[in-house]
Amino acid sequence: MNIGREVLYLTQSDVRAVGLTMKDYIDLMEEAHRDKGNGAVVMPPKLTVEPNENLFMLGMGCAINRTGAAGIKWLSGCATNRDKGLPRFTGFVILNDLETGAPVCIMDATYLTAMRTAAVSGLALRYLANQDSQVVGVYGCGMEGRSNLEAAICECPGIRQVYAWAPRRESVDLYVEEMSRKFPGVQIEACEDPKQVMREADIFLGSSPVTHGDEFRLIRADWLKPGLTAVPVNTESHFYHEAVEEFDKIYIDDTAMYELCRERGHYQTLKETPPELSDLLIGRASGREKKEERIITFTEGIGLNDVACGEKIFRLAMERKIGTMLPL
């Protein structure tokens, strides 16, 4: 590659063609978050631009000293895209050469975002879930609801039952149909009542849109089964405050992002800043100590995840001659 004079372009199909499995993504997240715990990552909080009530755009940059990976994801989320037949989330990951700063790769971020988000959930489950977990409750049946279930089954192969709910019943029915084909050994059922999703759940996966009000706030304290491991990817939007307070242990993915979310009105009932997943990985925080503990991990999504996964995809694409080289 002629750095500074050309850049590799990877479409969503190219990113998929590299062939990373869910386990590969989870392993990458474990390595990256351990690097974070060891102070080998440079990462500012994400930049947020909100031009109107339907659209937000995020800039998420990071450099990882151990691997030499550096870059940024520019992602947009548009609430009205579904009406246009477009995905809710679209964007790119741009990787840079650390010696010259020149861009070396531009790749579609839609599929990568779904996989890396689920992989962080999988990482949390790897270290915090009861490994005999059998029942999963799912709120939100879009792309991340699919990838998060894949991550949960990857890390907890004893899962036998899934209860799914979303505001639109048609999306739940499609989810049940697709996931039942993908995981034929798992019973997947649609639920009319969101309480039914939580009643028996050993693991909770939440991936509906982040809200500042009570639009998706459903979960009460008495819905939480002892031993529950929850990995929502939408702050605490699904939980009433008394439900959050019911958890014995709480983890986050990044302190700076957590503080930024508090400034925006989230996590107001938490008295102390929870430890990060990276603290857990390097032994600076304890994990699950009792089977009946209720544990939740709030993952805001950080540039570390995108850059770590993007760097691996870029290297494999170069080796396998996947993608299109474009002049700068």
C-alpha cells in the first residue's frame, strides 16, 4: 500500500466478507478493553451533533498504542430512515497511519457497529453472567437485538429460551422468525407484555433507542429475577430509577462517557461512578461473587471498539485482497 497516496475502501459486503465471527469480535473487545485498563489507549469522549429531533451524528476517535490502530467513526442515527427504506444507523470508520496521519482505510460502519456493540455485551456476559443461564429477555428487535442475542448465545451456550418484545409487533414477529432459523435449538417467543420478558430472564438485552423521558421506561424493581445479568445498550432508558437501584453491582464501559451522560440527565440516582469493564479485566474491580447477585453493565459505545475492530478488518482485508483501492 502506498500510504498517503491511496486508501482502501471497504463496503458493508467487504466487511462481512473478511469473515470475523462473533467470538472473534468478543476476543478483540477483551484485548482492547484490557489495553484501556492498562492505560494504552488515547480516547476523548464522543462528539455529538444533533441538527434536529430526528437526527444525531457521532464522532468517536481513538488510538491504541499496543497495536498502532488509530482512527474515528462518524455515525449517524435517523429516526425516520425506516420510512425511507434505509437503515437507522449509517456511517464510516476511517483508519489512519500513526506515523504520517494519512488515512489508510475507509469502511462501512453499519454492520461493524452492530457486531462490536454486541461483542461488548458478550464480553460483559463472559465475565459477569452465571454460566448456567438459560433464559434471555430481549427488548428491541432490530439489528442490535439480533447481534446481541448472537453474542449471548456465544458466551452462554446453555441458553434455551428467549422472550422478545418491541413496540412494533411486526418487528418482533420477524425477529422470532429469523432468530428461530439461526438458532434452531433455542425456543424464541414473542411477548405482548414486556413484564413477561423479564419475569424469568437470567440475561436481559436491551437495544431500543435511547430516550430522555419515559417512552421506553418499563422495568420495575420487582421484575428483576435474582442472578439477573443485564446488558442494555441504551443507558438506563428501560429502567425505572428504583429498578436501577436494585442491582447489586453496576459496571460501565467508559468513565468520561458516563459523566457526559450524567450531564445530559441519565444515571441521576447513582451515588458513585461505577467501575469500568476494563477495571474488571485487569483485576482492579471484582466481578460476580454470588450466584444471586443482580448485575448490570451500561455500555455507551466508544471509539475504542470501532478502531480495534476496524484495524483487524483492515489488516485481514489487505491480506486477502478484499476491497477497492482508491487514489487520494
